[in-house]
Amino acid sequence: MNIYPIGGEMSGKFIVFEGVEGAGKTTQIQQTATWLQGRCSQDRSIITTREPGGTKLGLKIRQILLEESDSWVSNRTELLLYGADRAQHVAAVIQPQLDRGNIVLCDRFTDSTIAYQGYGRGFDRSEIDKVNHLATGGLQSDLTFWLDLDVTIGLQRVGGRGKPDRIEQASVDFHHRVRQGYQELATNYPDRIVRIDADRSEAAIQTEIQSLLIQAKWLWTETTPIED
Ligand code: Z5A
């Protein structure tokens, strides 16, 4: 978690970045944080965080889920571990920062569980929703950027990073189902989820994200400059 100290008294905002592996979430979150930091300097702190692993406890869960790729984890255990990571993350980081009026940029949230454990692993949506609700108490993003990319391109982008983790090792069909899950989520929740074509340059993607945020009136106060 990185904190850019700025301060302020407003309702916090929660912006999530989603997408298949290698879609560019980390890259775009960092660039968006830097851009927002410059624009919100009098008003708010910009917090960047991620799932799994946005807390000290979550880092241990992340290690079990991803780094120990040789150990067997049942699908039900995997679902509950992502839920446990999220419960701690919401309680220890996300909700407290929102309560302070800060802007939280999060790499993955509840839609990842729907896409990966639901569409990917095959869990019923009702079971996923129960775990998500238990973990979040109903907290949802104010806006989610879905960075949409062909899964083979995404896997190629991250292919040189060394030994693939447990989820990377899943079949290409699994990753296609995940992308289809995101597609259906974006169709079903158009007010919350915005599709961004991620098969473009980093700069083009960042320009579109900034443009969408400039248009998001709920994000800005009268004292915050919103013109370029
Ligand atoms: N998971 C789950 O199953 N259920 C859940 O509830 C949650 C997660 C929360 C987390 O993995 C795994 O957990 C994830 C889903 C599962 N597994 N999968 N698949 P992670 O945190 O290790 O990885 P990730 O979230 O998938 O992120 P990533 O692989 O690091 O990708 P990214 O953040 O989207 O991309 P990036 O790091 O910004 O960029 C990747 C590379 O592409 C890098 O070399 C960049 O320089 C390059 N890049 C970035 N943008 C571009 C553009 N526009 N063009 C060309 N190259 C680019």
C-alpha cells in the first residue's frame, strides 16, 4: 500500500481496476495515482492497493494462493482464502481510508472472484455473492475500469516473469472463461463497470482513463481543478 499524504474532508471514493493477467492494471493504477495526486493535492490522499495481499495478513494469504504453486489448494479453499484476504483488506485498509475521505485505487476486488472463481472455476454465483458480501459488508466500487485484453496477449506479456503461479498455470480455456465473465459483468452493471480496450499503448489507455475520471463529477469538489 502506498500513501500520498494530502489530507482533506470529503466522502472517500473507491476505484477498482480489473482484467485478465497482464492487462496492464498495475501500470495504469500507478499512472492514475500520480495524475490524481497532482490534481487533488489540496484535498485528498490517493491510496493504491491490491488483492490479494493488500495487508500484512493478506500477504501471507497471497503466498499460499499464488507463490506456493506446487501445493494443492481445493477450489472451495481458494474461494474462501480470497474472501478472507478481502475481509481483512476492507476492514484494515479500504474502509478506513474511505472514511477519511481518501481516494482508494485498488488492483482487483469482488469482480475478480466472480470472474475467476465463478466463471473460471465454476462456482455458483450465489455462493460467490455470499462470500463477497461477508467479506465486504456490501461495499462496492464507485467505478471499475475493466482493462479488456485478449488472454493470449496478456499471458504473453507476463510470460517472462519466471515460474507461473497457480492461476497462471490454469488452462487457456479457464482464462477465456474469466474474460467472458468480465464481459458479462460489464454488460450487467454498465453504471459501475467501464470497458477499456487494453490492446493499445499505455499512454492511450491512460489518456482514456483520465478523460473518464475528468467527466466523473462525483469525484471532484468545487475547489478541485477539473480542466486540463
Ligand atoms: N484472483 C482470483 O482468482 N480471485 C480473486 O478474487 C482475486 C484474484 C482478487 C493475482 O495475481 C491472481 O489472483 C490473478 C487473479 C487471481 N491471477 N491471474 N491470472 P497477481 O496480482 O500476481 O497478478 P494480476 O493481478 O493478474 O496482475 P499482473 O499479472 O501483474 O498484470 P497487470 O497488473 O494487469 O499488468 P502490468 O503488471 O501492469 O503489466 C504486465 C506487463 O505488461 C508488464 O511487463 C508491463 O510493462 C506490460 N504492459 C502493461 N501495459 C502494456 C501495454 N499497454 N502494452 C504493452 N505492454 C504493456
